[in-house]
Amino acid sequence: MARTPGPESAAVTSLHRDPQLLVGDETPWHAAAVPSLVIDRLGAVEAANARSRELLPAALPGAPIADTAPGWLSGTSPVSGVLGDRVFTAHPVRLPDGGTCWWLIDDTDVTAARSDLDRARARTEFLTEASDELLGSLNLQRCMEIAARLAVRHLADAAWVVGPGEPQPVVVATADVLQHDLLDHPPEDVLGLREALLGFPPVPSRWLDPSGVPRWLVPEGFGEVGSVVVTPLPGHAVATGALILLRRPASPRFSGEDEGAARLFAARVGVAMSAARMFAQQASVTDTLTRELLPPVLHQLPGVEMAARYRPASDTDRVGGDFYDVHPSDTEDGESLVVLGDVCGKGLEAAVLTGRIRSTLRALLPMAADHLRMLQLLNSALLSTEHTRFATMVLGSVSRHHADVRLRLTSAGHLPPLVVRGDGRVEEVPTRGSLVGAMTEIEAESAEVVLGPGDTCVLYTDGITEARGGPFGTDFFGEDRLRRTLAECAGMPADALVERVQMVAAEWAGRSPSDDLAVLAITAPRGQHLTAVGGHGPGRYTA
């Protein structure tokens, strides 16, 4: 759509044809709605319309333009400047006689709107940058460092980020320094800090007297404080800390807009710090609980060589449903209890039941000589809970008799133990029983085994025999393949044997193990057996 020329446009067009149209206050040019000046080629005012005389009263015909108008009104291109309290853009039009007609367009509102838009865009970019950087870390100290640096870069000349805890950690930042410390001064020294730490709304900066800021709050070499802002860091339902911003006298005082930006920034900082703190607390709790659920370091038994390996089904898990334990006897010639089991399922839920079973068995150690009674009591304990999982396991009582190791083994729905003789023969131990945690009554049959020097009894979970792999990735590792592997390990130390079994099963399964895996070996060593210092570890032997 073509634009309809306004009075000033018509006047300019007429000026090109006939400059004499400037004569007379009733001409269209004199009645134009915007100020306009005509400057001759020598730089003197030739004419001024009614609006320009209101704006520049001294712009009379014949007066030098340099004495009557601001210096920015010159040249041959549009220029902008301030007249009074308004912003104008001057557009020059060259006249046939060498003079110039200046049209002054009031751009105050447009300039203000553009300035507001630029500030809003800059604030949005800053908050986006802050969110991206803060959410990139779940470390509380790192979040505090990022917050302090961003605050100094965009909001203040110096910043304090006060974190949660007792004593409270702080990060102090200026353009050149980033310092970690502890808040060893009373928050009451700073007006509004105690309230901010409690999560109360911030005190307006105009209420804060910079001269009342304590010296400990001012970074070394900072100089005087011109203005200060204290605002809370809101976290997840509770305050996470506080943000303190300082500006020098040479910097603009904090405005209401600045305080609003600080609060928006503080909200992002508070959420990030709160998330980092919650992550740290959860990680600590998880680590503490996981340590209790992880397979233990084996207690070595005098005259018996033992070793075990455990691997969860997923690389992202540390615990699972397979477990083993060794409970040494209180007497030198007594029986020690060995347990290996498998809880239905994988991951943390299975590991929780694993921990419960291990704790219950530990409590039942006084009756370890009666395997069936232990299994019955364990079964009753599991059925009394709300869980729906069951478990299989093997109990073994181990004792040393001269050069031999005697085992009394009882299976509770578990895979039969295998004995590897020194000559390579692999024998299955004939023990059977009901799984625990599923039925009200269970039965079990024990079997006794004597291990001569070099013989090994292997307890294992179905994570080995049911590992899927092979050419098509669907075949079970199987018991036959396990027997062949064990036959190849005849005469090996216990630690080497379990390492070999786990390695072969892992190679068969490739990168996709389907279940937890546990294997435990009990060996009657050849010659003199040397236990590890402190009674822990896989042990050593001499041939």
C-alpha cells in the first residue's frame, strides 16, 4: 500500500521545486507537525517553522546554527541527539541552492521502548546463561562458584554467595579474585542477611546504608561501597542461602529493575544449589547403604583357601540379588559357615532383600550347625514381611582336618555345588532343598564332601550357567560348559579359578549380561597354607 504523504513530505517536495514557499507562516511547511529548520549554505538559519521555534527559540533567521542548535545537528546524514528531555532524530534534505532542510522527528518513546527491549533481551540472555551453567553441575561448591562469577559479570562489582550448613560456606568474588571461606561472623552484622538466610523477602536496597556495611564484608582492595543488595536463595521449600551484591560509588546504584534481576537470578541459583545439596545427601545415603549391601571382603579360614567374585547385571549398578558371606568359627577347630545365594530379581530391590537375608543369617549363627533349622527360621522371617521375592542359597560348614578340608553342604533350591578334583574330575554334590521365602514349609538334604590337597568346591549362581551368548547371542553358557571350564582349572589356586570362571562367562555373554553373577571357591591348599595378614583377602599358598 502506498503511503499518503504528510504535510512535511509535501512541503519538502515543494521546497525542491520552489524554496520561496518558505515565506509566510501559513505555508504548509510552517504548519508541519514536526520541527523543521532551513540552514543556508553558509551555516546560518534561513527559516524555522512554528514547531522548531518552540523547540529552539534562538533559531531566528540569520542566526548561526552553531549558536542556536546542538552540535550534533550537522552533516549530510541522519543523526540523533537530545533536545531538552527528549530524543530527536534529524533527517537532512539538500536544497537546490546548497542549503539544508532539517526535519526533527521525536523518537523519545521509540528510543525508550527500544532501550527497554534491549535490557529485557540482555536480562533474558543472562538468566539463560545462568540456568545453563548452573544446571551443568550437581556439585554445591561448583554451583556457588558459578553463581559468584555470574553475579560479578552481570550484576555487581563484588558478590558473596552464602551456602547452607553449619558453619556456612561462602564464595566471595570480584572481577579478579574468587575465594572460598566460611562465614565466621554473625549474620546480624549485615542488615537483611539473617532474614535472607531464613528465606524472608529481601530488604529493598534503598533501606540499606552502604556506610553501615561491616569491613569483613568488603573484599580486600575493593574500596568504598556505593550500594548493596541482600536477597535470599530460595531452594526446594527451604532457603538455600543468601546472595550479597556490592557496587562501588562509581557504578550506578541498584535500581528496582536491578533488584528484580537479582531476585530472578537468585531463584535460579537457589534451585541449582538446592538440587546439588539434595544430590550430595542422597549420594551419601546411597553410598552408606550400598556399602552394607556389597559383598564383603572374605574372612580367610586357617588352612583353607577361599576366593569369590561378584558382578551385578548392569554396569550402572553396584549391588544386586547375588551374595556370599563367610562367618569364621569362634574356635580354631570349629566349623565356619559359608553362604552363597541368589535373590529373585536384580538391582536395588533385590539387593534390599539380600541385605535382610544376610542380617538374618548373621543373627542365626548360634545355630549354624543345624542347616535345616537355620533355613526354616530364615524362611519364616522372610514370609513375615510384605515382600514377594524368594531366594535360593547354599549353606556350607567348613572345617580343617589335617591336610583335608571337610564340607557339609545344604542347598535350598540352589544349583548344586561342584567339586573339582586335583586330577580334573568334576563331581556334583548331591544336596537338594526347597527355596526360601515362597512356601510355609521347606525341606533340605545335606551332603558331606572331603577336599584333598588341590581339590576345590565351587558355589555359583545362575548368572553363570544362564549367561546368554555364543554365535547368535541366545545360547546359555550352561552347566556342561561350566564343568569343562572347571576341569581346565584343576589344581589352580582358588583366586585364579574364580577369576577364570568369571572371565569365561563374561566373554560368552559379551556386552549384555542378563543377570547378576557370583562364584565362590573353597580349596584345600597343597602344602602349607599361609593366611593373609589380618585374615582378609584371597590368601596365599606355597606348592
